[in-house]
Amino acid sequence: MALFLLHNYMDLFEIQLIVDKLNALASSKRAGYMKLSFIMTAYIVEFMALNGMRIGECLAIQPDNIDFDKHTLEIDGTIHWIDDDTGHGVKDTTKTEASYRTISLTTRSMDILRKAMLENKKAKQWDSNYNDRGFIFTNHYGNPMALSSVNRNIKLAVENIKDKDGKQIITKHVTTHTLRHSHISLLSQLGVSLKAIMERVGHTDHKTTLQIYSHVTEQMDKDMMSKLEAVSY
């Protein structure tokens, strides 16, 4: 299990491949509800990779949580799904006290939120099934996307990312949780402290964060020695 955790993250290049494939799949769909599903999944993949939240926290984001002037996001809840025909989701409190947090957002993250909100606005205008419940990453009913739908779309995208010989490029098992680990890996590579990473992702138990952080920094140390060996005078 520990070994799985250590290696279950992706680099930015792999994430971009998935986002691009999801958008390509969206363009190939004629049905509006399928098109929206893949577009929203592309937004979710990139947003989670940039911010490291849990999928339930991501889907629970509402406009009131976003401060566009200060570039911050208040994470104050998670989504619980109720099984019915529409995949209805209900917002509940965060997982732990540490999960309740306010994080800073990049310009790109803000852009993703604006684009998702615009998709919702279009759906509300043109789709009679759409019920605006005040969420950002929604399906064609206006409910938070179902976790199963997001992971299914990601799986399909990954399976369709192939090289010129038809070989699958990404062989890892990719889920929404992989994106959370990928963010921790990215911050580790950028030299962000373990404490700051834990605060950003809402971890109280440092075990998982430390595993990824240690693995990444150890690899960076090895790369450093390889680069030093290559230095010639």
C-alpha cells in the first residue's frame, strides 16, 4: 500500500495530456449532457491538480466560497451523494477540523472556476432539465457531478492517450485521488515545506503527505548528484 501511494501521482505533462483528451472527447460528443460531462471533468482534473483538495471538497465549491478579488477559496464542506436518477448530491461539513481552510488560487485556477460557471449559465439557459443549485462543477441536472462519472471519464481519457504506435502512454491507475497526490508531489518539487503542504491539502495525519514528500525529495537529491557528476571543468 505504501509503495502504491508513493508512485500514484502524475507530472504536469501527464495531467495536461488527460485534460486535452477529455476536451477532445467532449468535442466528439453530440449529446449536450455528454459534452458537459467531459468538459466539467477536464476542469475538475486541472483544478484538483493545481489545488490538491479532495474530490468531495472540489464538488462542494459554491460561488460564495470564492473571493475573486483576493484570489482565495474557502473550503467548508464536502459532497455526499444520494442514489437516485439524477445523482443528487448534498453538501455536508468537511472531513475534519483541519479540512476547513482557505487556500490561495492561481490565475489559472480562477479562470477554470469562471469557465465552469459560464458552462452552468449556458446550461441553465438552454437545458430545461438544469436546476441551478449553486454548485460549480455540475452535471446537466445542475447537481454536483457524481464521483463515479468523473472517474469513469478520467479512465476513458487515459485509455485513449496513445503514442503513434497505438501504445498507451499513461499506464498508472488514475483516479481523482491521484490528482490530490499529484499536487503534493508538485509542491514538494517546488520546495514548499511539509507543514505548508499539509495545511494546503487539509491533512492532520502527515503519513501520506510525508511519504510522497520524502519520495519526491529523495529523487531530487539523486538527480542533483547526477547533474553534479556531469559537471566538467
